[in-house]
Amino acid sequence: SGKETVIGVNAHRSADEEPGEALSIDPQAEERQCESLRALRERRDAKRATAALGALRQAAGEGRNLMLPILDSVRAEVTLGEIAGTLREVYGEHREGDLG
């Protein structure tokens, strides 16, 4: 898998504020987490997870309350990333300046 470095920038720092240390993730911990995610996807009921995401997508598209479809997705062992990705498909992704 490709390694990525994520760097965040806070545009609202004080002039006298010292920059913090960059967060470094242990490669072994990262690999364990990736393996855990692969195992989850292999053992879960794929049809149930797909159906739950479909119901979430439909509810979001219709502007309905998303709490129950999100809870159903979690119960179907859908990951947070999959839930967020589904919502991004429907709503798009916020960009600075979109609302103002």
C-alpha cells in the first residue's frame, strides 16, 4: 500500500504560537489496523452492509432523518469511512468558502 503523509495547517494561529510536532503513526500499528479492516469486511454479511448503505444513500437523497439509517449501517458492520463516503456521494464535499 502507498504511504501518505497528511499535514494540517491552522490558519488561525497566534503569531507567538510554536508549531507542534508532526504526528507519526507506527507502521506496524497501521498494518494491524488495515488487517483488522480487511478481516471485518470478509466476515460481515456483505448483502446486509450493501443494503444498509443503499438505504442510507436513499434517505440522504430524499432529505430524510439519517439517524436510523446510520444506526442500521453500524449494526451491519459498515465502517465509518463507508458511511462518510456514501454521504459525500449524495451531498458532495465541503470546500472552504462554499457557504459564505
